Amino acid sequence: MKFLLYIIIVLSTFKSFGQTAIGTTSPNTSAKLEIASTDKGLLIPRMTSAQRTAIATPANGLLVFQTDGVAGFYVNAGTSASPTWTRVNMDWTRTGNDIAYTLGNVSTTGTLTGGNSSTSSLSGFAANVATISANYSITAADNGKVIQSTSASAITVTIPTGLPTGFNCTFVQMGTGQISFSGTYLNRTGFTKSASQYSVVSLLHLGSNSIIVTGEMSN
């Protein structure tokens, strides 16, 4: 009898408000479903990435929690026929027109494009300056670096094979000792050394082991 009375009350509530409530008898008027609790949460379906992508014709707005890979809440922002699963996250912070990301690396497998005008700029990048004072062998980690020599004596910089295509770095002779470059490379005049104190020499790998070393050089 009590159960029947409960059903009648619930049905009359649905009829009166057109809403569903769990944990409260007064659901918010803007909510079709309100779940009220001060010590429990709402647990939505949890699944792996493979299980998520295997969902047949997922509805637009369908939400799940992915447990593997990059874990988190994923929502289908596409259509049932062409799902586009997007992770809901707070890794990116937006302030006005600026977007910031400070938790790790930003990478892309496609084309990264930007503006091409006098007002376009790329900021927040500082030159990586390294200092050497003795013979040195270049490594792939030197890509993009400015390497200054403070040696008062001549030193040799060895250019190895196997550097990645597009590799580039700049050498500056800050000391009185010349920098000699050893290895296989191209130079328009056949020079092999930095010219003198404060001279600048650039190294650029164009692929197929075509490495150009050029700048303020002499023999």
C-alpha cells in the first residue's frame, strides 16, 4: 500500500512539474532532471578509447569518460553519422582573445599557419645561448642555439653526420681564439674558421648531408 502511494505521489509530481528529481522534492524550474546530494556525485559511463569509438551512431552531445590514453570526459561534437569526439578539459586557459597552455608541449601533425602582415608576431620565445671554451662536437640538441666561444685559444667544432634536415645553429667567436670547423660541409670560399673576435658564423643543414657553414670566416 505504501509503495502504491509513493508511485502516485511521484506520478503526480511529474504531471505537475514535467521534471524529474532525485534527492530533492523541489527541482530547479530550469532543469528537466536535478540530482541533489551533498556527499555523492554523478557517475557517467566509463570506457576505453576503443569502446568509445565503437559506439554505434553516437548522438550529438553524447558524453562518456575515457579511462585510457588521454583520460577525461569526451563529448561527440559531430553527428551520429560522422562523430567528432572532443575531450572536455581545462588545460587551455582563455583570457579575452588570448589562449594559454602551461602544462606541457604543444604539437601538431598538420599545417601550422599564421598571419603574414606587419602586425603578425610570434612572441614568448627566447634565444637559447650556450657557451663553450674547448673543442666541441655538435649534437642534434644544439638545433636553434646560439653557441658562443669564450676561448683565448683556437678550438675545433666538429660537425657530425646524421644531423636532422633543417638543423641550424649560430656560432659567435667571443674570445680571441678562432673557431675551426671540422667535418663535411659547403662554404663558398673554402673558408674553415671564424674570421676574428666577435665574428658570427651560421650552420644550416639542407638535407642529403648538404651542410652550409657561412658567415664572417677566413682561413
